[in-house]
Amino acid sequence: MAANSRLTIAAHALAWMALSQQRGQDLLTSDQVAASVNTNPVIIRRSLGDLRRAGLVDVRHGAGAGWSLARSPQDITMLDVYDAVEQDPLFAMHRTEPNLECPVGRGIRPALGGVYGEIEQALRRELQRTTIADVLRETLRVR
């Protein structure tokens, strides 16, 4: 199974927008963001659309079109980004009901549900601690 990169793409796009904003360029086109991520602009537009619906970015249409941050990078947490781009739970249960006549089949959902819930809460706590400004700062440190 392939890993999901939606959160990484969205964080990359927001960090690039934050850096561009620091450099005096408030608006970026999806092509400019896609060039940094090295992916198709359609993928970037889809991601930016999710971020816009969450109130993290704004879009301007027509002449001078482009995307901009709707909030300060210090005010956008990775949890905000995660909530904007990840619609599915981190882990899912069986697609069909397990065999309830089997002792494992009968108890697996409640057993794993508790574990998965704890993992999700730990993930959310960690993502809440990191902002896009933190991501950008750490990214630039790597140079």
C-alpha cells in the first residue's frame, strides 16, 4: 500500500507560500507552487482547494490571479493542515463485519478501536505543537 502524501504536499505548499510572502510576493500561482513541490499543478490546485475550504489560504481569480496565505504562518498548525487535507481516519476497520462466531472476530474491533483512538489523539497533539512557521524555519535550517 502506498503512503499518503497529501499532508506533506500541503505543508510544502504552505511553507513555500510563507517564504514567498517573507520575500514580498504575497500571491503565487499553482504553477509556481507545483514547481517547488515538483508535481502537477492539478494536484496542487486540489490541495490548495482543500486548504481554502479550511480557511488557510485565499484565492484571487482573474487578472493577478494566485493563491495567498489567509493566516499568518505562526497561526497555521500542522493539525489545521491535517484536518484540511485528510478526510479519512488514520487506520480503518474491516470493510465487512468480521465473523462474530470467532472469538477474535467478535473482539477485534473494540480492541483495535481503543488503540487506534489513542494513536489518533497522540498524532493530533504532536501536529498541534508545530506551525507552518516552524516547518519553514526547520526547512531553511537544512541548507
